[in-house]
Amino acid sequence: MNNADLIVRILQAAGITHGFGVPSGNVLPLMEAMRTGVSTSC
């Protein structure tokens, strides 16, 4: 699990279903984790 997966897991637990942002270098891992969902392997 990486930081992006952790952020997505916390957002899902809080009931957040939509996220908005501008894709750029620093947020691409987060946007990819949001797109694919959180991996179950640690």
C-alpha cells in the first residue's frame, strides 16, 4: 500500500464518492488510485 492508496481508503471510509482536481505530475498516483480503487495487497 502506498500513500495514494491510503488517501483513497480514508476518503472511501468517509463516504466520499467524487473527487476533482487538475492532473499533473504530483497528483497522478492519487488520481490513478482513485480511478482503479485500492489494492488489497500490503
